[in-house]
Amino acid sequence: MALWSGRFTDSVSEFTQRFGASLPVDRAMYVQDIAGSKAHARMLSAQGIISSQDAQQIEEGLDRIQRQIEEGEFTFDINDEDIHMSIEKRLIADIGEAGARLHTGRSRNDQVATDTRLFAKERCLHLMRANVQLRRVLTTQARAHADVMLPGYTHLQHAQPVLLAHHLLAYAWMLARDFTRLQAAYDAADVCPLGSAALAGTTYPLDRRATAAELGFSGVTQNSLDAVSDRDFLLDLLYACSVCSMHLSRLAEEVVLWSSSEFGFITLSDAFSTGSSIMPQKKNPDFAELVRGKTGRVVGDLVALLVTMKALPLAYNKDLQEDKEGAIDAARTLEDCLVCMAGMVETMTVNPRAMADQAGKGHLAATDVADYLAKRGLPFRRAHEVVGHLVLLCEQRGCDLADLSLADFQAESPLFEDDIVRELDLQAIVAARTSEGGTAPGAVAAQMVLVEQRLSSD
Ligand code: ARG
């Protein structure tokens, strides 16, 4: 019999029981549910609403249940609907009257909101830790390859040379912003709804601040209707997960490209590659592809909850039970992806030769050659056109700008002198981009200091 079955005469079918249950999903929140119940019971007793003996029995009973769950000795019954009912029902079976007093001044509506917030806070902390770890690995690789250069791309076409460190640190900045978003999601979850009861508050003299403080919340919610139906904190978490996942997917995509034989910029360790069941030569970047692929599900989890929320009247509606599956899935998936990418980046081998070879192709000096003319008085648009002609000449000859003779240059513009060779040197091109946030070694070193400062404070 369900704990709410007092006003019912017929029992529900097995199908609807299963359909209505959230237990397979929310049993993951047993720790939070027990913590919430213990704090509630302690507060009820401190306020003289239940006796201290009852509170003690409740607390001991809940501790016992937690141990049983952890040791796999607790039998979950789908007929109990959710984790809250499962635990409470067992508590009542175990300790009787005292257990039946636990739910005084509380509803599952404020209970589930509290549990979910505690769960979200914990997930945020885990994700923040994994985020920091991946950033550490990226900065270590950046430091280890401080003078490695590769082509920078726009439209996936060779554009201008950049340092590998600069490229890797771009991801560190994305992850730093993701960290800030996770922190914001943590703060959004960090307000306690317990004491809002079903929707309107309660007649019992609860001490809401005491339970909130005991559970580690920074404050209490201020509107009971909002408190039991607000899932913004999960949306914040899902959004933070989605953006971070998208960043990992971009990194994963580059890993896939860079480890292809066409690029050959990196070699993945065997531990992060798989073979083919038919083609013996294959070494596939499956794990990078999976990180890229899982992003679809994480973003789907965000969209699913947004759509679930969009037309809900106040206050609690059973639709809200659909909130947990996606949030749990997104947080777990993202944490796995962060761990996976950290291992992959840490163990990959960088092939500086292949990067340098590619940097020598595609006329990466073209912008600098145009700037050379512009600095000698030719309007930049004209200079752009002159260099365009030179590139066309190279394409016809099948060579690069650096292979042209001074005579070739001068045939296009008399402004060219023999110091043009300096403009064609890729190291010099990189070194000249000294603007703050640019790719010159000094600018990247300064950037590295900021990335590491941020890492040590996160
Ligand atoms: N299992 C429910 C959920 O996850 C708990 C709250 C149920 N409240 C109710 N009034 N039916 O949302």
C-alpha cells in the first residue's frame, strides 16, 4: 500500500505504478534524501514538534537504511514510487510511530526540491574538479611545447602561423569560462526550499534556517510556490554542462583531425585509441569521437527540461519528476568526457615536424607581405591585391611565397627590397604578433601566467 493511499479504495495497475515511478532514477539521490530527513527530524525536535527520543530513533533508523543501501541489502520496490517513499516506508516499518512523525510539516514537494538541489551542488563540485584537471593538462602540454608552431586556420584553411601553446590555451580559456558557469549553477542551487511544504508553507513553527544551515545551504527560498516548482538551478547546471560539452566536442574534433594521416599533428596513445575488427591497420580516435557524439545528448538534456518547464502552472506538477533523468545523465556524461579528454591530451604525442611542414604550406606569410607594402606607403587594399597576384603565381608554379625570388616580388611592386625575406620567416611572423592576447612567445608566456593564476584560484 502506498503511503498516500488513505483516500483510495481501488489500487492502481501494475502498469501505472511503474509508469508513475521515479525510483529507478532518483534512487541515486538516497544520500541527499537521508541527509535532508535527518536535518528535518533534528529541527522538528529542537522546535519541540517531535520528541528528542523520536528524533533519535529516526536518525538511527535512517543511518541503518543508508548502510543497507550502501551494502546492497536494501530491496527497492517500484511500488514505492520514489526514493522518498522507499526510505520513509522502510523507516516506518523499522521503527513504527517515530518514523511516521518524520513527515510532519514537510511534503515530498519541498523534499524533492531540497534533495535535487543538494545533488546538483555536489555534481557541480565534481565537474569543477574535473574541469580544473583538464585545464592543468592543457597548460602542461602548452608549456612542454612552448616553441612548437603550426598553421592557424580560419575556414579550416591555412591562415597565419600560431604557437601550439596558444592554440591549446584557447581551450583553457573556454574551460575557465565553463568553470564560472558551473560556479553560477552551484550558487543557483544553494538555497534551501525545505519548509515550503506542499506549496503554501506550513502551520508548524519550523526553523527553516536551521535545516538550511545544517544541510550546507547559504540561504532559504522566499516564496513557497516558487520554491517547490523552481528548477532553474537544474537548467543552469544543464546549460553549463552543454556549453562545456560543446567546448570538449570542438577539442575532440581537432583531435580527430590532427590524428588523421592527412594532418599527422598528433599521435594518440594506444590507451585512447581502438582498432578495427576487419582492417588490421586501423587506429581509430574512438574516444574523441565519443566525446564529440555525447555532446548531442547533453544538449538534448538541456532542451528537454526547458520544454518540460515551459507551460507549467504553479506550483508542483508531476511533470517535474522528469527533471532528474536528464540532469543526472548530463552531469555524469560531462564528467566522464572531461576525464577522458584529460587522459587523451596528457598522453598524446605532439609531432612538431608535421606541424612545421604544414605551416610552410599555404602562403601563411601573405598577410605580413601585404603589411610590408602597406608600411611602405601602399594603401592596404592595393597591397592585398599585389600579394594576391604573387600567391596566384605561386599556385601556378606549385611553390610557396618563400620560394619566390626578389625579382618575382619586384615584378609585382617596386616597393619590395631584399629585406622582404625577413617577412617570409614564419618564426618572425609569430614573434611579431605581440599584441596582448596575441601569439608571440612573450604574449603567450604572459597569457600562461594568467591561465595558471586562474587555475590556482579555481
Ligand atoms: N517523485 C516525485 C518527483 O520526483 C516526488 C514529488 C512527488 N510529489 C507529489 N506531489 N506527487 O518529483
